[in-house]
Amino acid sequence: MSTLTGRHIVVTAGPTHEPIDPVRYIANRSSGKQGFAIAGALAALGARVTLVAGPVTLPTPPDVDRVDVETALEMNAAVNAALPADAAVMVAAVADWRVDPSTQKIKKGANGPPTLHLVENPDILATLARNPRRPRLVIGFAAETEHVIEHARAKLARKGADWIVANDVSGDVMGGDANTVHIVSADGVESWERLPKGDVATRLADRIAAALG
Ligand code: CTP
């Protein structure tokens, strides 16, 4: 069996929260369960794991170094600060946009609802894949509700990842305990049966160990 002793792997997990004002935020739906399970499975194979976690209420898996962040900009900075790494697994559901936040709570008033000016967040995965200090193996996730493989193939190319773990979220995956995934790479597509998130994590960790050799 391959091990990951001596390897450093960065994992992102959970959502990001993008503040609108001190009491409100924009967020994606993500429990963080799959990313935390992957971080735990990699550590169990002996890797040094840096888990960059958005706001979730999950316990840190054993032997994992956790860095808590709130926003996409903070997550991007934490991933860069964690380099160098042998591999990166980007499981976080990063908010695509942020707001230039108000320092004071926005009050309801005579002016009607506020207009939010959205600014695009950096694509953390794509930025890392093009970084001169790019980890040897860069893995992204893609949550899709339709044309799962087709969209994953497009993301693989667009983001410069080595593998995309395509996640069929048309069922009850969000917050659930099982996942149906397809590993999409230049070598083709490997489809796994519906598995508990813990088993997806273990299999993926084994596959990463084999790929790093
Ligand atoms: N991702 C990222 N930074 C972002 C957006 C996404 O690192 N700002 C990563 C996710 O962690 C995931 C992969 O990119 O590994 C795909 O995320 P997804 O939300 O499916 O992709 P998007 O680029 O948002 O594409 P779309 O909304 O068109 O499906």
C-alpha cells in the first residue's frame, strides 16, 4: 500500500462567507464534510495536511493542521502561505463574488432595498494551477446538477487542474453523508458508485498516494 509519509498536502473545505455589512453575508451551501473527510484520510496515510477551512462547525480530523478563514480572499492567501506542497485538493465551495462591505449595518429605510455591487473573487484553484510554485498534483471538485462529465472536462481545461472530482449534486448530496463522483483527468473518466463521503475520501487518498508514487 502506498503511503504519504513526507508529503505535504493542502486541502480547502467548506464555504466562504463574503460580508455585506457587520451582520450579513453571501455564502455558498457547503457542509465541509467531504473536504474534512479527505483531509483526515490523507493524514491517516501519513501526509502532513494543511486544511484551510471556511466557516463550518466540524471537528478537526486527527493530525491535521487547520487554518480557519472566512472569505475567499483569506482562503486564497492561506493556500499561498501554505506552499510549497506536493498536492492540493480544492474542495471548498468558494463564493464567486464578494461585496465591498459596509462598515456599518445597512438599515432598512425609505430608500428601499440596497443595490449590492458584486466584485468577482479570485479563482483559488486556477490561480494555484498557474502558480510557479504549483503543487505537482492539483485536484479540483466540481459540483454539478446536469451534464456532469461534460462540465467537469471543461473545468479541467479552464482551471488547469490535473483531476476534477465531479460531484453529482442533483440528489441530496449537499449536507448529506454520501456522494456519487467521477474522477475526470487527461487519462479519461473513472466513475465510482455512490459511496459514503468517508469512503470517497479514503479512495481518493489512496489514488493520490499512488499518483505521487
Ligand atoms: N474554486 C476556487 N475558487 C473559486 C471558485 C472555485 O478554488 N473562486 C474551486 C473549487 O474549490 C472547486 C472548483 O474550483 O475545486 C470548481 O468549483 P465550482 O464552484 O464548481 O466552479 P466555478 O468556477 O464556480 O464554475 P461554475 O459556477 O461555472 O460551475
